[in-house]
Amino acid sequence: MYKGLSITVVIPCLNEEQGIEQVLKSMPAFVDQVIVVDNRSTDRTAQVARSFGAMVIREDVRGYGRSYKRGFSAATGDVIVTLDGDHSYPPDAISYLIEAFLHLEADFLNASRFPVRDRHAMSFKHKIGNLILSVAMSLLYFQWVRDSQSGMWVFRRSILEGMTLESDSMAFSEEIKIEALKNPGVRFQEISIQYSSRLGEIKLNPWRDGCYNLWFLFRKRFTSRARKC
């Protein structure tokens, strides 16, 4: 519990044996529930996570968004915090983020990786790709979002009921922010965090995932409008 709120942390994992150990070692003691979604890992990710007391849920259909939706369905906390299992996002910043979440009276708080202080954490190509996607989202939804692709968020579990989350892929990261921005009853805020070099293999394909995410932004924006008409 943190100031009367129960906290669930959801972590999607695909072969993150090395990183998940470091993430769970740094998990704050006040977190009530840690859910590691094992997305068909072939290493010891699940065993390592269980050894640190995490609830491990198997999701056999591959996909970043698929893993998150599976994890959210098992979450019981008033507030959900997300981060990756590669130790690139700081678990020890969770208290700082929740404090900011409460101070800003937010319903959804996005943890922006920018400015990136660790020059090894993100390549120049990834920075440019993130900038293009963030500018595109900001223009399409009329609100500046500095990091549309961030994988660390803090939000009230109750707002999930009003969201239409379709993506099973990497586009899920931008989709959940879009759903928060679209809802006038959801207060969206953003704050910077320290982002570090990941542990383990890189799963992201910058060209394939970047182009798909850009296409997804436009499709979601204009097909949603068409449905409403």
C-alpha cells in the first residue's frame, strides 16, 4: 500500500532472465502485487521471477500488447505501474512517480525517457523515430506528448473499463496513451525519468515497428472517427 492505495506492477517479459532479476531486486517493498507476464520465454525468466515472489502468468500468444492485456486482467491494485523486464526503466523511481501522480492529480501518468541522459541507452536512430511518432501523435490528438513510445506508466486501474485496446503488438504503448487522451474524464500528465541501457537481447525492430506504429496512429485516429460518424 502507498498512502492508502494498493499498487500492482505489471511487467511483460520475453527472455529477460538477466534483466528481470535486477528489476525485482529493486522493487519497492510497498508494492502489493507484482505480475510478470511470461510471453513464451525459452530461458529462465519465469523461474527467476517466481524466486523473487512475483506472480508469473504465461501468455502463449506473442506480443507486447497481448502480454499487457493479460497482465491487466489479473491486476487487483487501485493503481497499476508498468515497466519492462530489461532493467531500462527504474523500479526504484516508482515512489517518485506515484508521488508525482498524486501531486498532479493525474489518472494516467506517462514516464518520458527524454531527455536521455545515458548516451548508450538509446541510439540516434531510435531518438529520431521516437520524435517522429511523438510529434505525429501530438498533432493527431491535439496534446503534446513527449514520449509516445514509453513503456512506463502509472494509472488508475478503473480507467481501463473505458478504454478500447485493440493492439497486441508494440503499438499498444501508444494506443493506451491515445485512449487516455481521448477521454475527457481522464487527466493525462507526463514526467521525465532516468532511462538506462537494457540488459539482454534487443527485441525491437526499429524500421518494422516504427513504420507499423506510425500507420497504427493514423488508422486509430481516422477509423475511430469513421465509427463515430
